[in-house]
Amino acid sequence: MDRWMDNPWFIKVVALVLAVLLFGSVPKNDPDKPGDVNVPSDEMVETVEDVPVKRIYDTDTLVVSGVPETVTVKLQGPKNLVQQAKMLRNFEVFVDLTDAEMGNQRVPITIKDVSERLAVSIEPGYANVSIQEKVTKEFSVDAEFSGNIVADGYIAEKPTVKPDKVQITGAKDIVDKITYVKATVNSSGKITDTITREASVLVLDKDMNKLDVIVEPGVVEVTIPVKSSSKKVPIDIVRKGTPPSGVTIDSITLETKEAEIIAAPSVLDKANGVRVEVDVSKIEENTEITLPVIIGEGIVAVSPEMVKVNIKVTKASEKTISNVPIEINGGAGYEVDFLDPTDGRTKLTVSGPSDIVSGLSAEDFKVLIDVSTLDEGDHEVDMKVTAPQNITWKLAKEKASISVAKKEA
């Protein structure tokens, strides 16, 4: 046995057999069997999107436009290198404009810090850029707002801006196009008081297109002064209804005689007053009541909204006045005899304020009949009464019966 072990050919044969056995013991990968590992290819392709593009140029004196913000990078090569580059993004995509001339030109988009073993393509691979002189100018800011944010009956005065001037930086040809520099104020609801709001500054050309420039500051404060559109007008008293029987309304007075109304200027120009409606149909004694002030169409608000009303009344008393003589008008050349009333006197029932009625007598009344157009014969004629003011009256009879005859020569 020792001789076999000392024989070099024997050792070589044993080593070969062991190698064959070890190779046979290595498991084979079957892609159709679960749990088996699929060995990938040595190379792969990956796409990296939204890769930012760096711009290299003199930012103090130049303005560059036309360079895309991001690009898509396709990486191809060994799997480990591709995966590492995609995960770490330790490469840089850039446009070098250090030696570029002013004006428009087409420049390549390049990449650095990527393995030489990777094939790289960039989409887009070129950029059409514009290189312009960088300028800074000062512009005044105009505030604007929609009239719809101001409540009805209120007026917005000229707004103020703080600061009222801004520095605008951009390409010279773009800055030369600036026509409007505005700060627009918006509001979610109607405003009735002075407001201050922050507003972004918009830079526009003559066609109201937004321009790509840098504004400093980009936000300003806009104050819109708001005041009510108002004026004072008289409060008119409007009587409604008829007083109860026996009640006389002596006076109706208001504690407040003027009101302030709020409305649009066009409405204010035509508004001459507001009113209080007083229903006197249920007033039987001196009364103080509070009533609403009634406004016309287009008036937004009124102050005060309610006013106190003082009503003074007099309760009527009634009295009969007898022996009031009936006077005759006309009848020249005729004799007039009374048939009813036979004595040519009548009576009235009068009512009114007791202090007036109590002092009345027959001498305070004049009862008249007109016979100037009558012929001979018997007639029924109306009696007309002249009476003191502030009283009512009623005749015992509305007509008088008379006889008309020619006087004897």
C-alpha cells in the first residue's frame, strides 16, 4: 500500500476522481423549479429619469435660457456598475457655456463622473440656448383688484403698495419687453373695511404674457382703503289706516329725524329719504312705539334701523247745537217761507276735541240754502254748513222744505 501512495500517477488519478465527484455534487439551476436562482446576464440597460442639468456660465453678467431642467439618462454595461450608478446618481449632467458667445446657439448636454465601462446616452442630447446680457432695473408696482370683492354700499379707494418699487433682473431683451408690473389682491369674501394683503408681483409684456425674470422682492403688501358710500336723509312719517271713532290724532313725532343710508353712489344720488309707517287704526291714547325704518330698493343698510315714535291724541266729545238759523241766499223779488223746519232753524250734532266742542254755540255755525235759481212753488233744498276746524258735524236733516212765491207789488 505504501508503494501505491509513493507512486505519483496513483496520486494524480485519485485527485482526478475527487474532482469529478465534487463537480457532480454542485446543484444545477432549473428556471422552471421554484426556489432555483436565475443567474442574470453580465450586462444590463437601465434608464434614469429626471436627472437635473447643471448650467456652467457667468451668472453675474449673463442670463441663459433654453437649457432643460432635467433629462433622461440611459446606462448600459456591467450589471453591478449600472445598478450602482442608478442608485447613487453620483454622476453629473451639465451644459458648459463658459466659452459660449452671446446669442442663440446649439450646445451639447454632457455627463461626467460616470464609469468608463458604461455606455451612456442622454435624451435630449443637445439644447438650443439663448445667452443674453444680464440687466437689473427698478420698476413701480401697480396694485389691482376686482371690484367684486367690495361689498355693496362700499367704495374702495386707490390702493397703496409697500414697497412700491421692485428690482427686476433678467435678460436684456426680456427686461425691455416689460410693460406691466402688477400685484393682484384676491379675497374669499366681500370686504367692508380697509384690508392689507400680501400679493405676488407679476411681470407682463404688452400682451399680458408672463415674463421669465427675477423679482426682488417677489411679494409686496397691498393696502386697499375701503369706506362706506353713505349720506344722511330725512325720515318721513307715513300714516296708515283711520283712527278709531272718537279719536283725533293731534301729532306724530320721531325721536330721530334723520337716518344714514349705505348704498352704491348711483343709488345715493336718487335717494331722498326713508320712511316710518304708522298704523293709527288702533291708536286710542297717547302712545310711544318703536318702529322699523323702511328703506328703498338698492339701499344696503340704514342707521338707525329702529326709531321711537310719539303719538299724541285727543278723544272726541259730542254735543248738540240747537237753534242754528238757516240763512237764505238769493230770492230777490220772491218771498221764501220755511215749511220744514217751520221756524227756519236747525240743529247739528258736533264732535271733536272736548276743549273745542265744549265752547261751541249756534253762533259758531253758518247754515245756508241757495234759492237763486228756484221758481215759484215748493222745493226741497240742500243745506250747506260752515263750521269751525277740527270738528265733525251732522245735520238733523240734510234738506229744508221751502215755498217760493213772488212778492206782491
